Amino acid sequence: LFSMRYIEHADSLDMESHAISIAESLVSSPGTPFNWTESPLSAQSIGIASRPNYLDPYRISALESLPYANAKRLLGTDYDFLIKIDSGEGARYATVGQEPSNTTRSVEVTRVASYQGSAAFVRVQLYE
């Protein structure tokens, strides 16, 4: 019983640290190469910031255009994911990924960044 709980706890921590890493990377990096938005399927990594904590609408749009499997690979995760980008007032700017259903575990991490002069919330949810 103890070892099962320990394994479940370790798995949850791994999922949480992975979600933190993805959220941080999204809001702090422009992605690789810098102009990956011109050919999203050729990207090496995804970032949606023009500079740290300043979201770029073109990068967000390019992320939205990626097929789920490609986005998952570029985010570097084996977990299923859902990314939501909302205004401080609750308006949805973007949704990328799949809504969870029948999940066994889930974790969500939120980062705040600037989007066109206003606060935006980038929510990264990982689940299985």
C-alpha cells in the first residue's frame, strides 16, 4: 500500500513538474527557430512569446493551427494536454489541445503574461 501511494505521488509530481516546464517555456520563449510561425510543422520547439512574458498573437495562432499530435510532440509531452489562453476578464483568446474525459490524473498550471497590453492567463492542463 505504501509503495503504491509513493509511486502515485511521484507520478503526480512528474506530471506537475512537466506542466510547469511547458507553461514556463510557452510564456518565456519564442520557439525554435525564431520564425517557426512561417512553417509550424517544421518547428523544433514551440513558444508563444515575442519576449519573456509578452505573448505574440501570431505565435498563438500558429500553435492553434498545429495538428494535436504535432503540438504534443513539440511540447515534449507524452501526456494529453489542453492549453487555454484567457483574458483577465475571462474572454477566451485561444484553446489548443483536447478536453479531458474519463481521466485518471490531471494537473493544471497557470502563468500570467501580457497579451496586447492586458493581462492574460495561460493555463496548461496535462492529464491521462
